[in-house]
Amino acid sequence: MIEIDPLRAAGPVLLGSTREAAGEALRAWGDPEPYAPYPGALPLDWRINGASGVDAVVHCGSTGVVQTIEIDLDFGVRPRAQALLLGQDMFSVPAEQMLAILRERFEVEEAGDGYTVPALSLGMGRRLSAEDFDEEGDGYSFDNFLLAGPGYYDPPPRRSAGGDHGS
């Protein structure tokens, strides 16, 4: 079970913890491997391919501390793990139902092919559309999420039209 604690942690991995501490925490899910987000980059992050059908990437970057935690379901796999947010399993509760629960308490924004909850610094997505599932919509739940620290989804600050030239 992965308890999603917005602005704080996903399972045993704490936002703001050191890269080393995050690697140790990930051992609860399997064997983490150093990860580089693109060819030629230094492997400053962690990746784990979980046997439970759930994969994780912990992004630390050059800061050396956990900036974001990304959790993905393996495509076409029924997970043996749950990702609980507000007591609801994000991997099995239909996405529209999960959105309704979140909208009762928070502003939810549509973001391309996913959604964000800025107050929770949480992004959620699903790779397929409702047409890709059976008539009951089985499986049409969120299959990935990204958890970050406060302000991650805040818009960039606006600059005044004339710029700030001081007095």
C-alpha cells in the first residue's frame, strides 16, 4: 500500500529527504536503481520497477533532496498495490469519482491529458480514454501521479508590462 500524504510523502519516501535517505526508503518496495532522466545526464534520481505492477521515480536532481515522487502503474497490469489518497485507491476508483471527491475539497485543474490539484501539489493522469475499456469503464482510473512540495503547480510570477525599474 502506498499512502499518499500530499505535500509530505508517498509511502516511505519523504519530500525534502536526502537522495540517500530516499534510496533506503525505496527498499521497502524493491531494489532502487540510480536513474538519469535523459541520455548524458548524471544519475541523480532513483527508479524502481516494482514487482507489484507499480513503478516509481524519485526526482532529486542537483539539489540532492527529493523534489518530486512519480508513481506509475505498469501498462495493462492489475496492480497488487494500492495508492491511497483521502482513503480512496487512485488505481481502482474510477477517475471521475476520484475527481468528484477531490473537487469537494479542492480546486482541480485540467492540464493537458491529466489533472492537477495545486493546493496538494499533486498531478494525476491516465494513458487511455474511456473508449479503451469495457462498457462499465473497468480500469478507467488514474494510472500515474506526481507528488511534489508546496507551490509546484503554482503559475510563474507575473512581470509588469513596463518591468520593475525601481524608484
